[in-house]
Amino acid sequence: MADLRPGSNRSPSKLSAFPEPSTPMHRLVGLETEYGCLSSDPSGPGPAVARLRDWIFGGNRLGLLDRHQRDWDEPAGNGGFLFNGGRAYVDMGHLEICTPECLGIADLVRFDRAGDRMLSEGVAETGLGDVAGFLRNNVDHFTGATFGCHENYLVRRTAPLHERNVISLLAFLALRTLYSGAGKVGGVPGVELGGGGESPPVPIRFQISQRADYIQNELFEWVQFNRSLINTRDEPLADSRRFRRLHLLHGDTSVLPWTLAMKVGTTALVLDLLEIDHLPPVSLQDSVAVLRRLSRQPDGPWRVPIEGSSEAEAVEVLARYLRLAESEFRGRDAETDLVLSEWRLALEALENGPETLVGRVDWITKRWLLRQFVESEGLDWSDDWLKSLDLEFHHVDPERNLAWPTVAEGTPWTPSPEAVASAMDQPPADTRAAVRGRAVRELAGRKVAAFLDWEVVDAEGVNPLMLPNPFDPDPAPLAEWLQGLDQARPAASPAVNVPPVDPD
């Protein structure tokens, strides 16, 4: 039995480079979600993906299409920034939607859900529903391909990223899959496991994580083909003297609001511990191997090899992070207290009765639903019918999604339909996304050549609007930039096929 009792009641440590403790979550977070696409088009999903991208930007419906090439794989017209401060574009054949920078967990959840709503409304309005559907999942059951949900956390440049802290952070990231995994029917045939992993000797009926089999390293600089828990590329998208961006690749795309909120909320608290150099001294023998091992053991035992000893209970190891977070941050604000309370609830449930987390944790909910279906239909877990139902769990169409009806009334962080609708075209008010969203809307109504990125807005004839402080929703140069934009002359922009409003 894990000891989940709080530790000492030391006062919370202040994070001097960040907002005051009254601000929720104490850390900027953003998500990049690559959506899967099911298509009956013989040519594949490409036409449906392109049409949805064009619907988003057609007539500047939800944002402004890029009129310039951003990179070798992002030509002009491939995507653009949204009025809500986020971004949508086509990446490796997938439609990818990025949330704006968010300070609060509730904001992050509703902006993440707004991406789903964009796609479901787009499919309905373009008439694509008979030939295509979009999924917030991470694996193609039939080709073995994977696509990700990347998490981005702003971290102080001065954070003590010494070896002990990095190893402890890696351990947490591997273990959190017990309450953040999305669940998956079967294994991944033909995937090169790497990183010390071996193909299991018996078929896998169900896994906790969708991404576990695709992660090869703990740390690596690039994002494809040699995927790691943490991407080490130093690209803060902010003032590099003050900030880093922690870029995580291994997490599953969350479906239920509670899963997403706790995946992000507990990770943010662990980063708070890191920044005050108070992470527990936990060292797994191989974090990648542990991630895979846990994923293939939905019934346990969840014992993990610890460096310098034999094994420990994974829930007990997670409880060490919880106890330290409680001792440092309990009472800091309502959102922190809610995350701590729900974290405690989750760890106790994982030990005593995981099915009490149905409607909260993705993989537990999915497995509970599929078990009922297997029993009622007399199926074997190898039946392809289950893989189809697995995909329906992740469907963005609320009429087809199997997960959302399981959410009980009053479950924390469940956004209202009105909050999600607002997040489609209104940015968060307390981060620089508010400035970017306003700039995108101003530029959308003008014939001015412009270049936009996360930390700069550059319009022809106007001094660039620099946004190095991602916490600042109203930088001093904004008024001058808007005045200059009013005086800028219309200029010929690079030829881009900007889609019109779809008459359907």
C-alpha cells in the first residue's frame, strides 16, 4: 500500500521569473495535436485533409493562411495562425492543430477541445461525413503508423537541469502513463522497437499507452524515426535568456478532459519541483523500457526496476512526487489544490480499484467499454471489430465518440459547449496569444504582406511586433504597431491560392 500522506507543511517556494502565485498553473503550456483521418477515398486521406484545412482558412473563417513559405516542408498556403492565437497546418499528411499558450488547465482543455469542434463542424459543412472522419488518436491499426500529441511547457532558463533532476523527470514521465495513457487494442506489428525493447512472445490484447512502442530513446534532438521521451532541441519560442521550452513527444492524445488535465497538471507540478531543485531522487534503470513494460501490463503488477535496488511499486514511486508537491504547493491556489486532490484520488484508485476511474482515465474507460462489448458479443480480443471500436473512442464527431458520454456530471475540467465554441475564435486573455489573435484578425482584413510566428508579427511597412514575453497579453509596442498598420500601404503579397468560403 502506497503511503500517500502529505509531507511537511513548508510554505510554497516562489518562482521569481514567473507570475505571482495567484495565477493558475504557474506555467505556460501548449499542445500540438496531429489528427488521424479515416477516408474511403481511393486516393487516401489527403484530399479530405486539404479540404478541411481550406475550410478553416476559407474566407478567413477561423484564421489567416500563410502567404509565405515557412520551411522546406511548409510551403505558402500549407496552414496559418488562428484567431484564437493557435495554429493549424498540414504536417506529414496529417492535419495538426496547436493550441495557443495557456496559463490555466481549464483554458488548455477547452482550447484543445475547440480543435475537435473545428474539424467536426468542418466535416459537416463540407459534406465530408460520408467519406472521411477525423480522430484524436496516435496510431493507425492497419499500417502501424503513428502520429503524436506533443506537449510544450515553458521552463525557466535557470532551472537546475543537472543529471539527478533529469533522471527523476524521465522516471515521472514514464510512470505517469498509468493515469494518462489512451489505451490501445493489440500491439504494433512490424514496428522496430529499439531502445532495449523486445517483441513480446505472446500477442498483446490491450495496452495502456498508444505511443509506448514507438519511443526509442530517453533524450534526442529530432522528432521523427528516433522518437524520445524528451526532445532536446533548444527552441524556446520566447526570450532565450529567460526561458526554455520542454518539448515532450511520448504522451498519448487525451480524449477525456480529466485525463488531459491531470497529464498536464501533474507534469506542471513536477516541473515546479524541478525548478526549486526538490524532485525526489528516483532513477529507473531504463525509462523507455519501463514505459513499454507498464503499457503491456494493464492488469499489473506495476513493479519497476530502480537503479541500485531491485524493484518498486510504480504507484508508490509516483506517490513520492505527489507527497513532495503537496508539501511545497498545497494551498497555493484552488487549481493547484484540485490537481493535488485528484492526483491522490487517482493513485489510490489505481491501487484499490482502477474501474472507479471510468469516465476520468482514457485507457481504463476504453477497456471497460470494450470488455462489456466482448462479453455481450462473445468475441475474442483479436477480433478486428474491437480495433474499429477503439478508433470510435477517439472520433471528433460528438455523435460517434464513445468516450465523452462516460463523463459524469461534475467531473473536474469538463468544458461547457459555450466555452469550447468561444475558444474556436477567441484567444486566452492572459497570455501573448491575445496579442497574436488580435494581430491575425487585424491582418485578415487588410491586403498587407505579413509574416507571423509564435514570437513575432511582421507586416510590410511596419516595425515588427516582437513578443518575447509569453506572459504579456498587452505589450507596450502593440498600440504603436496597430497605428502603423493603419498607415501601411496595401502591398502585393506572394501568390497564394487562398481558398474562398465553401458555399456548402
